[in-house]
Amino acid sequence: MTTPVSPQTPGAEINATAPDHVTRREAFAFWLKLGCISFGGPAGQIAIMHKELVERRRWISERRFLHALNFCMLLPGPEAQQLATYIGWLLHRTWGGVVAGALFVLPSLFILIGLSWLYMAYGQQPVVAGLFYGIKPAVIAIVLHAAYRIGGRTLHNPWLWAIALASFTAIFALSVPFPLIVGSAAVAGYIGGRLAPRHFEAGGHAGAKPSYGPALIDDDTPTPAHARFRWSRLLRVAVAGAILWTVPMAVLWAICGWDHVFTQMAWFFTKAALLTFGGAYAVLPYVYQGAVTHYGWLSPTQMIDGLALGETTPGPLIMVVAFVAFVGAYGVAPFGTDAGFAAGALAATLVTWFSFLPSFLFILGGGPFVESTHGERRFTAPLTGITAAVVGVIFSLALFFGYHVLWPAGFAGAFDVIAAGIALLAGLALFVFKRSVLEVIAVAALAGLGLRLLTA
């Protein structure tokens, strides 16, 4: 029986003992739930995982959570999905990682396949347009709120605030490439770790213990046997990854030919998956250039609508690639004009496979090395610097999205007062009244629908 101890935070209750274990059934249920409620982009998804896994369930400690997050920030691909994969792997070996990562993506894939079909068939209907009108400004508030939560846990001293501000300025005002920002932040963290080591401790204030109680995987929990680095294991992961990529690509090439839309999509989105440093926004220009300009799979307007769909559905924002693939195959109609849904659904599934396979390989292959470094400042200080930089980048992305929603025709056009009102009310609901993301999304969608129907 757990005994409450006096919390440091008023109104909180802390358990004095860590959870005994987490069953596979418990983990499966949580990862499925996460895949269905992970709105708000990577910032919101990471915030949900922190609240559930660190604060409420205590499956992993604050420091171990942030150390894993720092590693995922370094990788190309969706960091929130990779973080779920990492924690699932740490809890339940390869099975746990694959299940956690797959369930983070599959609900979004199924939802986007359905929404993409509705978009192609009924996209101009007032009901659909009204729902989008309400949801888009609410997402601004959701991203800002989640960025605020992450910043509050990360930026504990002027050094880290300076890195965050510099990264914000670099990407927002100077358009510095994200990989260069990451590299610079790592160098700043390394130097800061040598000059002021206590300010670059992973997990917060100079060794302070967050007041959530002991965790199943705590700061001093020994690395489990399956998570220890071995060259033989790394080789097995690399070989398995090569097979899982080569076999479906070879089958597509043999059956459809290299120039077929399915084969070209598989190849194009494999390359895109390796360029997604900094999340989906960093790779969207590349996807736009290839899918719209080079291949002509969809129009510029359809690409923007796909981004809106990605913002308003659970799962990684990079799942917009499923929309791109569905619309592209639907238009090309490789199975005939009467089988547009089948072509689109198959294309979306193929693209999801090739887009996310590298993420699983990075985590399953690199995780043991990361686990071997969680107590060494020479590794953690650069990663702490990177985390601070990413906070600045997240705020810049929130402002970028706000600009496109509140000034849909640019600054030369009219300011959307109604959308701004929805965003403000959504912010009040999140910051002041502590409502959930799902509640905010639902109410905003209904508000947008009502406004559009009234003015139709």
C-alpha cells in the first residue's frame, strides 16, 4: 500500500513508493489511448506523455524522460512518436517499442484515410468548411499552451533562456536551417556544461527532484539488460531494417515498375523521412516541392487543406503525407476511376510505412547507446541545450501557424476577428480553466460550424 507524503506543490498528492510493474495489457491500453487523443502537434503530444507517464502514472522519471526526449529531438522524424517508441521499448523490449510507436500512428492513419475520402467527395460542403473554421484557431492556443508547459519544465535559468531566445530569433527572423540550430545548441550546451555545469543538468534545477514521487524507471534505476549496448544487437537491427525497406520496395518495383505512382511515392517519402529534422514543418517545403511542383500529385490548395487536416487530427503532423498520398493516388486512379478509394488507401498505407520505418530503426538501434549516457554530463549537457533551443522553435511555429489562420490573405488582407476570438477563448479554456485538448477541439469545431451555418 502506498503512503502519501507531503507534496511540494499545494493540492498535489505524492506516492512514496514506485509502481511495481507495468503489464503489457496496461501499456497497450495506454498507447492506444495516446494515439487517439494526441492532438496539438509534437508539443501537445509530448506534454500529454509527460503528464501521464511522469506525473500521473510514474512509469518513468522526469530526468529519464527528458534524456530520451533530447535524443529524439536529434533525430530526423516525428519526435513525439519516437519518444513513445523509446519509452515502450524501455518498458517492454522490442515488442513494447513497436507497439507504442505503431499505435501512435495507426489511429491517425485510419482517420486520415476516412477524412481524405470525405474531403475528395464532399470537401466543399458548408459543414466540413465550418468545422475547419473553428478548429484551426483553437490549434493555435493548443500549441502555445503545450509550448508553455515544455518551456516551464526546461528553461530553469538564464543560460537556457538565452539559447531558446537565440533559436527563436534564428528560425523566425533569420530563417536559419533547423539542423544548424540543433548543432549550434549542442555546442552551446557542451560549452555551458563545462563553464556552468549545474545549469545544464538534465531534468531541471541543479539536481532537484521533481515532486511527482518515485518512478518505475527512476533516475538511479539500472539500465535493463535488453537496453544495454551491444554491437551484435545493433547489427541485427540494421539488417532487419534493410530487409523491411528493401523487400516492399523491390515488390513495388517488380509489380508496378519504377515510374509507377506507388513506387515513386515510396521512394520520395523515404527521402523525406530522412530530412524531417525539427518536425513536420521543417520538411513541408520539400514535400510541397516534390508532391505539388515536381510530381503534380495534388494542387497547392489541396496541400494547404491537408496541412489543416494534419493539425486537427491526432498523431504526428507529418501524417499529412498520408493525405498527400491518398489525394495523389485518388487523382491518378491507377486501379480505374471507380476505385479511387482503394488506390488512395493503399498509397496512404505505403507512404506511412516508408515514412516511419526509419524512426523505429533509429530508436531500437540507438536507444541502448542513449541509455548508457543518461548519467554523464558530457552527453547530457549538449542535449539539454538542444531541448532549450527546440522550445524557441516551437514558439516560432505557433506564431507561424497563427499568422496563416488570423490573416488568411496575408498582412495586406483583413484580420479575422472571429478566428482570433475563438483562439482567445480556447486559450482561456486551456490556461485558466484547465480544460482538456479534446474538449477544446470539440467546442471550437461546433462553434465554427454554427458560425458558418448562420452566415451561409
